[in-house]
Amino acid sequence: MKLICIGRNYTEHIEELQNEKPTDPVVFLKPDTAILLKKQPFFIPDFSNDVHYEVEVLVKINRVGKYIDRKFTHKYYSEIGLGIDFTARDLQSQLKAKGLPWEKAKSFDGAAVIGKWISKDEVDNVNNIHFSLKKNDNIVQNGNTSHMLWKIDELIEYVSKYFTLKIGDIIFTGTPAGVGKVIANDKLNGFLEDKEMFSITVK
Ligand code: ZN
């Protein structure tokens, strides 16, 4: 399975990193080895001094598809989740400056947190879900899927032009503003509406 991640999908986050607003979604992949194993702490890798959390809504693909038309994208997922796209920001900045791929900064072991899943029928509208991240019990990120530049169905249509989507693939839909650094002993808790979706500690 693969993790398909979207960058720069919320205007305020684009502004906080002083990135250009894209004309197409920014897409990158994480391998399955990036998934943080259940109940394990997140270990800050020794090659970075500035690892950031990025809370993101996740979509789990439930059937195989390629070139999926926007009319049918809703049939390709039945569950929504929440996770973190951990990013070694210092390394990513160096790679960006040289125009190099981001994988070393984003796809290292443990860099993908995948929380619980809920049926999309449990939410009234996937394009209006509130989500948040608490660090040490303080809210640091607040988002709503209504603020995505590309909505979930548009993302499925877009990425399926490039990659065949397979059962179990997961789309990370981008992070809202408020990203920041983690240090040892931080505790991160993610919420979709008022439901806790994950709880992890940093080592
Ligand atoms: Zn991200």
C-alpha cells in the first residue's frame, strides 16, 4: 500500500511557510515503512533538529481505480481518519532550496501517524469536518475541510491520473496553519470533531 500526501492545500499554511500558491496540488508519496506502529512513541530522527507536526485528514481508498471521474470519486472511500505528516523542516528547506525531492524529510520511518478510522456516514458532510491537534493539552492546529483548496473528491480524481489507487491506500489531504516543532516528551492528541483519533508521545 502507499501513502499519497498532498502539500499546500490550505491557504493559511501556504502563507505561514511563505510558499507559492500552487496551480495544481503538490503531491508526494510515503512508503509503508513510514507508518508509525500502533502504540509506539515517535522518535525524533538524529538527522533533524526541527521536526514539525502537521495534522491532516486522511482518506482510505476502498477499491481499485485509475482515471476516476469526479462523478464517481465518492464510491472510492468509505472511511475518514486523522494523522500526522511529520516533516524534518530543516532538511526539507535544504532540499527545497536545491529543487530536490522531499522524501528524506518526509518519508523516514515513523513519519506517518495514522489514527482511528470512522465511517464517512458518521459525518454530515466530508467537506465540512472540523479537526484539531493538541500539543501538551494546548490546541496548536485547528482546521476545517471546507478550507481545502482541493476537496477530497477533487484530490481522488487528480491523484488517480498519476497513480492507480489500490484498496488500503491512504491519502493525506494537507495541513492547515499552525505547524510547529516537537521536542522529546511532547504529547500529541488529534481530534476529528470532538472524537479523539490518536494519542502519541515524542521521544
Ligand atoms: Zn503535510
